[in-house]
Amino acid sequence: MTAILAERPNPPLASPTSALSHVGGNPEPLRQRMSRMTPTSRLPAVRAALTGLIAVFAALGVGHLISGLILTPAASPFLAVGNAAIDRTPAAVKDFAITHFGTNDKPALLVGMAVALVLFGVLLGLMSRRSVVPGLAAIVFLGVVGTLAVAEQSTGWLGLLAPLASLLAGVGAFWWLHRRAQPRPVDAIHDADAGAGEAADDVPTRGLGRRRFVLSSLAATLGALVAGAGGFALGKRIDVTASRRAVGELVPTTPAPPIPAGAAFPKLGTPTFITPAADFYRIDINLTVPQLRAEDAVLRITGMVDTPVEFTFDEIRSMPLVEKTITMTCVSNEVGGPYVSTANFIGVPLLDLLDQAGIQDGAQQVVGHSVDGFTLGTPLDLLRNAGKEALLAIGMNREALLPEHGFPMRTVVPGLYGYVSATKWLTELELATYNIKPYWVERGWDGQPPGVVPIKISSRIDAPSSFQRVPSGDVTVAGTAWAQGRGISKVELRFDNEEWQPAELATEVNRNTWRMFRLTRPLAPGQHTVTSRAFDGSGVMQAEDRLRLINPGPVPDGSTGWQSMFFTVG
Ligand SMILES: Nc1nc2c(c(=O)[nH]1)N[C@H]1C(S)=C(S)[C@@H](COP(=O)(O)O)O[C@H]1N2
Ligand SMILES: [Mo]
């Protein structure tokens, strides 16, 4: 019989309906017939798994395509779910992710989500071997989650088109593939009912059913890929590169003093004094860099002010620009960590802008709003302490801000950690009391007085690196220390159990920047430990205890503790 069937050039396509009509056309009682056919409606496991997987894939692809078409990358269900997950991550976990994955926390999240979705797709497929219903329910569930996540991204009604299309695509693809994955009735009947002449006419072989399934799967996968790639390409249409290029070089009216040659020891292993913008540490809540064009950017000053005012980017740009050398630090930076960088920021003094609106009595904080939905609050008295050094910045190192550092406008307040001072992609500065709870405060972080601390006195050993083997003879230890707002007056090093000895300090640039140190001395061959501690401008010593390890307390607190480095000589 197989041979006969194999000769059939164009077998009719199988479907549950054709199976049923075939059943109906047969004199055998339907019930009996159905029960005998039951095993055939059970999908082979591999087909079932693939069906689920491809349906999820199609849903994501179509969602991405629509998000690109409507120029709203944030409406892509995949990214929206990622962003929603970030917003829900407990602060301590987020802190952990920043500390351990750093700038890779985002790829790590996306990869984790992709793996979860693959498992989900396979699982929902396997759940649907007998009936299409469980899988459809699972896809609808996923679609609803995606829709809710997008709804949260404040993309407007238009944005909801993407997850809804995604839901339809998922349901449609699953339904279609599930039908095409059905083995033909003959596959099962064949063994039990060998030689049954009635099957010979219109029932194709298992092999043809497989080809049909493979082709359908390939078509669906290809469709999903094309849709996803299309969405990606379309999303690129809003690209701030051209806008950024049009800003051109930024020349300050009042430049920062030049950086003295002896301000850093990069040859000895310290960073360069000014961090190239591309190497500047990056921390934010976004999976994709918000794209805000300079020509569309408006800064509003609102809330407890005499008269709300607005400035376009061009208006800011044509004001007299000042340049300030500032070292920024993230509160999640661990002892010895990399989230500290220095730039020549260019912009206008923040307080000058606020004064144009007139700050009302009773205002306690300035809440920065951003296109990414992020908000942060800077205590007004701390902002006033920073004075004219606090900037509404439009540039870094004589260029417009890089997109990932807040193009076209951001705030920078020296002396304060980024999460209470440095709104990127800034759209609004709102004067308010502490009744307004910014993003991190709402999520349980300590971001309002008395919890707001100035950046803690820190020192980091850059060379030798941990467990490095250095040639015998004279050994050089070099590093950097910071206590923005207060400056660094001394750094001491302790080798093994010797007395503390002062390191040589590099030229101070200003009190808001890091200060490099170095010390060269002979050391006996063998294993050594070096520990560093810094003192701020008024002689206060860097705290010895690793507070976050001893008492995690309210997150975040800014790491404390002396850093020790273990290395080998010879
Ligand atoms: N809009 C927006 N601004 C933000 C953040 C954010 O997530 N969104 N993160 C803040 C944090 S925690 C830090 S440490 C600084 C980091 O700025 P950078 O990435 O330019 O170094 O940006 C701050 N400004
Ligand atoms: Mo941060």
C-alpha cells in the first residue's frame, strides 16, 4: 500500500475537516471510528514542540515589525516585557545585577528572556498534543502579558497595536501549524488496519504529512524572521545620529582649565584623566537607548515655580556655555569597581535656569523627568551647595552627549551619585516637596534625606591588578581616589603588615574630580598584599568597613571599605 500511495502525485492536504468528512462518508459508526482515530490526533512530540516554539517566535516577530512601523521601539512586546521586568525587579536584585553584570546586565536579561520564551513555546506546544486549546490559552496569556507591559511603557494607544498584532500572529500561527502538524489518519490506522482498501483513495502517507509540516514550519519561521528584521530596520529610522551630528562641536564660552600633564598616570595603569565618552560608564534602566532628537527636545521647568518656563535645545545651545570637569559615580559601584568616570561637561548652570522660572519657598527637591519614564529627585539644598558647578549639560568632551549618556540634554551635579542627580534624556525639571517619590525611591531605595549621602570617600588600586605577577625589583602601585565636592588630600598605602605610607598624589584638577596616586618601592620576591585608603579635603579618612557586606541596610548606600590587592613579585 505504501507503494501505491507513494505514486500519488498530488495528495490532498490533510486537515481535521477532511479527516472528519472522510469519516462521515464511511458507513462505519462515527463513534467507533472516532475512538479508533484518537491516537492520530495526538501530535508527535517534536512537531508539537516546534509548533509552540514557532508560534511564539511569529508573535514576537510580528510585534517587533509593528513597533517598527509605528516608530515606537518601546511598543515591541519583547522589549516591553523586559522593561516591565526591570521596573519590577527588587532594588537589591537590580543592584546585584548592576554590580555583577554591569553594562552587560541588559544583554543578560534579554538572553534570559529569550531562553524563557523558548522553554515556554516548547512547553505550550507539548501541552497541546491532543488539543489545540491549552497552547492557544498559553499564547493568549503571553499576549495579555505583552499588552499590559506595552501599556505601561506610555506609548499611547497606537503602541498597543504592536502587542495586539503579536497576539493575533501567535494565535494564528499556532492554530495553522497545529492543524498542519496533524499526522494523517492513515498514519495510525495503517498499522491497526493494514490493508484496509478504503484508505487507498484519498489518504496520503505519513511522509507527505511530514513534508507538509516541515514546509509550513519553515514558512512560518521565515515569516517571523523577516517580520522581526523588518521591525528592527524600521525602528532604526528614528536615529539620533544625524541630529547629533548636526549639533556639531560645542565650544564653551567659559572653558574648563586645561588638564595638567601630571594629572593621571595611564602608563602606570590608572585611567586617563578624562574618560573618552565612548568608555564612560553607563548605567540606566533601558534596554534600548532612548532616541530623542535635539530638534524635538524641550526642557520644561514646572511645579513650585513662579512661572513655568520652557527651553528648546537650540535656545539652550545658544546661551553662554560653561565647561566643568566632573567625575561621576554610580551608587552601585563596588569597592574597586568601574562605575566612575570623568568628563568635561558642557552646558549651562542648572540653578540659573531654575531661577528664570523662580523657585518658590517650600520646594524641597528638583525632580528630573526623562523620556524613558525615569525620574530622580535632587534635594534642593544639595543642589544649591553644588552651586554653579551643577549643570544642565548638552555636551561631553566638546561633543554633543552620546545617545547612551542622555542626548540631547541631561543634568550633572558634582558630589552626588548619579541616581539622585544625573537625569539623562531630560524633558522636565519639576520643583516639588518630598511628597513626590522618584523612580528609585518608589522602589525602596533610599533617595531622600537623610538617606541621600554625598559620594563616599573612595580609593581604587588600578595596578597591580588582582593576583598579577610583577617582575622583581621596584614595584609600582597606582590608582585613583575620589570624594567629589571635598577633594582628596592624601592617599596612604599599606604593604603586608607594614606601617601605612603616603602615596604620591597627582596634581589636583578640582575638588569634583578624581585624583590619581602612585608609589614605587622595592619589594622582596613572593606574595604581597597592598591596601589603600584615601582622605578627603578636610582630612576625613575613607571608612574601613565594607558596610554593604556587614549590614546591607537600605539599598543603596554607596560602597565603603578599603580595597586590598593580592599580588606576586618575581
Ligand atoms: N533617564 C535616566 N537617567 C538616568 C538613569 C536612568 O536609568 N534613566 N540612571 C541614573 C544612574 S543610576 C546613573 S549612575 C547615571 C549614569 O549616567 P551615565 O550612564 O551617563 O554614566 O545616570 C542616571 N540617570
Ligand atoms: Mo547609578
